[in-house]
Amino acid sequence: METPIPELGRFAEPALLILVSLSDGPKHGYAIMTDVEAGTGRPMGPGTLYAALARLEERGLIEALTPVDRRRPYRLTGVGATVLAEQLRDLSEFASAGLRRLGQASR
């Protein structure tokens, strides 16, 4: 019988997950939650989502668009795309260093 690998919890900040979700185009809140869950296997609740959306919009990383059928889509700004790319590069370098330390070269 195999021992299950324990969960380590969330490593990614909700803001990062939202930025990645918006990187392929505008989405409304429910579509972001669905996309994040599909990509991570973990749900993001509406409270977490909308608090993070407000912070991201306040910082100029995303912007709200005109509502469509009572749903407000959001899109990544140019600054948001730059910040996201930098964060993803940093995480990639961190992950590569961790894999090297484990003796597992990144593939």
C-alpha cells in the first residue's frame, strides 16, 4: 500500500493565480475562479477572489471593463503583465534551484 504524499498547502498567492488567469485575456469573476481551480485543482472562494481583485486594481495591475450581462470582466494591464512575467521568472529560478538541491535537474 502506497503512502499518500502529504499536501504542503498553497504556495501561490491568490493575486498571482488571478494574474495568470487573466494573462490569456479578460475574464469575469466566476470565469477566473473556474480557471484557477482547473489549473491548480483547488477552489478559490469569492471572498478571496474579490478582495484580491480590489487590491490588484488598486495597484494598477488589472482593470475592470464595462460589465456584460451584469458580469464585470477584468483584464491585465501592461504593468500587470510586466509584474507577472517578473514573478514567474523568479518562481522558475527558485523551483530550478530547489530541484538542483534535491539532485533532480529541471526537465
